Amino acid sequence: MGKVVVVGTAIVCTAAVCAVAVLLMNRHKKKSGKWEKAIEILKEFEEKCATPTGKLRQVADAMTVEMHAGLASEGGSKLKMLISYVDNLPTGDEQGLFYALDLGGTNFRVMRVQLGGKEKRIFKHEVKEVSIPKHVMAGSSSDALFDFIATALVKFVATEGEDFHLPPGRQRELGFTFSFPVKQMSIASGTLIKWTKGFSIEDAVGKDVVGELIKAMERVGLDVRVSALVNDTVGTLAGGRYNNPDVVAAVILGTGTNAAYVERAHAIPKWHGLLPKSGEMVINMEWGNFRSSHLPVTEYDQSLDVESLNTGEQIYEKLISGMYLGDILRRVLCRMAEEASLFGDCIPPKLKTPFILMTPDMAAMHHDKSADLKVVGNKLKDILEVPNSTLKMRKIIVELCDIITSRGARLSAAGIVGILKKLGRDTLKDGEKQRSVVAVDGALFEHYTEFRNCLEGTIKELLGDAVDSIVVEQANDGSGVGAALLAASHSQYVGLEES
């Protein structure tokens, strides 16, 4: 009887061990299957984001074609190709005291520069930043906003020290950077099309923003001439040209993106005015709205677009700019969490929050060179509240960062090559030693090293031998200093000797 009990117990124990082993095997299989699913999603995403050289050449060609169409007629292209009325870019000879006002968000800046010609350049520079109260940004009257700005400006002018010199009998002049959609009427006038960035002052729409500023300055007793109304991209081009006469284009790669370049005036069919003496005109491309069937758009980009405030618009911007790269990453991680249990059985609730992953966070993870990818782990913990992450999981995230960033940088490079192609500067010409410089501003280009390196490498890949004559260089503060320089190059005193 004792033997029977022992044998029975052994059989039960063996069965239990087998059951546990089967359970563990099934769990391992399930886990392995989930991991395989995550890798499958990664590879599928990589394929859909692919930007081989041939595809990039098609994107560059499409950019050139759209540029021609936008210059031919209003509404002829998704690229607005706006005439900026800037026909005199700074040369470095400018002298005197000039002001700038930069309005493009919840803060605005006022600044002054003292220019000393070729020798002294910008030898004095002061700036003050002012925060705009919310009730002014969303008020019922445009007077409140422009009165607030004019009051800050008059206070700033009052602090003008002896180091700044305005010749007797001369009027102060100002460049106005207004980074909202405007229909430009001349170098110093433009009507507001619509507000963005949290502003909503209805009675300002359709009004000349320079006229509104001038009236506000008159109300506070300030006598300043607005010499130029520009956007930040045109300002960046002006600042670039001031520092380097070979600058032919400027690109903003930051939260948003845009490009401007110097066009031959006779190559603008929709321009019906007198040709400028310089023979040139700066074109504000508004290239964020570029679209082409050659752009590698994925299901994640489509869902981001559908849920955005401007569905169907700014498709190129949504693929390459800092505003969106982090959220594309979030969307891919969402699918991996749902279909492959990337973060375990529970989906991190924070992962469902749009734009919780910002591009600077993505850059920090992408740049993580530590053996255990500690930065990635910390970001997952701090932002998504994922307390424990495996090294395999972290590696997948770095790979996703690389795919998204490479696509954005390579498409940006193709856009730049499209501009150079339009200008006939994408190939080497016998006997010519022309040098073409593209000035680039924006945090994405300046701080995201992997993005910048990929962009520069892709331009070399697309241009071949011609790349020796192409330079991409960092520009700084086009929206501030650039506006002051354009006030100088479009001054009412240009041509008069400094007294």
C-alpha cells in the first residue's frame, strides 16, 4: 500500500512539473511571438519610411517643378512662392542705428543694433524680451495688442545709451518680423490673413499690421519708421547674406520649417510691377506645404494629419519639422504597445497623450551612447511612467528614432537640392567657380546632431562632385538681427552719406 502511495505521489508530482514546464514554454512562446511582432512592426515602418537616392531625386525634381508653378501664377502650386518685396539684401556696407521688433509667439523681442560698415560690422547689440498677457493675445481689439507692443518699444528706445548714435535730423527705423500669415502688399505693408499660435484678435484680420503698429506708436508719441515687414525665414536670408555674400537661400528647421531664396526678378511671371534695380527678388516659399506622391507617407503620418488642426495641409512640414517628429515616434510605440505588448501587458496611459514625446526628448534618446542606454530608460520612466525597461526595448526605441530622423533629414536635404536645381547651382559648370551657401537656422538643425549630420551627408550623396561648391552653414537670429539689417538695406537714407 505504501508503494502505491509513493508511486501515485510521484506521478502527480511529475504531471505538475510537466504542466509548469508547458506553461512556461507557452509563456516563452507567447513572449517570443510578441517580440517578433514588435520587430515586424519596426521593419515594416522602416520600409515605408525608406528614402533611397532615386526617390530623393524625384522629391528634389518635384520641388523644382512646384517652384516654377508657384512663380507662374497665384494658386498655381501648393507652394505659395510669396513675393517678399525684399529686393536689396544687406551687403555689409550698412551703417547706423536700427531697431527690430520680432513678434511670433507668446513673447516678443525688441532690439537695436549699431552697424559700422565693412570694418566694424555689428559692433553694438541690445535686446529685451517681453511676455504678452493672455488677455491681450485673445482680446477683442487689435489696439490692445499694438498699444502693448508700442509701450514696450517706447520704453526700450528711452534706454538708448550713448554707445548708440543716431545722426541729427534722422528718423529711427525699424524692421518688423511678423511670423503670422500675411498678404504682403509692399516692403513695409501687409494684411493679416489669420492668427495662429494662440492669438485670436478678430478685428485685426484683414488689417495692415504695419499700419496698426504705426498708429499705436503715434499714440505713445514714438516717431519710428517701419522700413521692412518680413518673416523669420527672409530675415535669416538677410542675416546670412550680411555675413556671407555667397548665401543664396535660407532654411528654417525648428519647430516649424520654411525656406526663402534669391530669385532673378525676370523669372517671376506673376510679378507685374517694375523690375527692381537689383534684378533680384527674395521669394518666401512657404515650403512646409509642399506635397508630392514621392513623399514616403505612412499610416502614422496620415493619422497625425487627420487629428491635426490643419488636416491636408503642411504635409512636408509634418514629415520633417521638430513639432511632429516626437509624436510620430509616440504613434509607432502606441501600435507596438497594443499589438506586441512592448511595455508589458498594460499600455502606459501617458502614451495615449498626443505630443507628450517632444523632439528634444527624442534627440536625447537618439544621442544616447551609453552601453545600457540609460538616457532612454530615464526618458521612458520620466515621461511615459514606464518604471522598468529592458535593453532590447530601449534598442528598438533608438532604432525608431533613427528611422524617423533619417527620413526627415533626407527629405529636407532633397528640398534644399530642389532649390539649388531651380537656381542652376546643382551641377558643376565648366570654367565656373560659383559657391552657393545655404543658411540654416532652427533648433532641429542646431541641436539635433544626428539630424544635421544626416542632412549634410545626404546633400553630398545627391550632388556628387558639385557638392564641393555647396556649403550649408548655421545661421543665427534671423528673426531679430535679420529684420534690423533689412531695415538698414531698405532705409530711406540709403545712398546718402553718413553725416
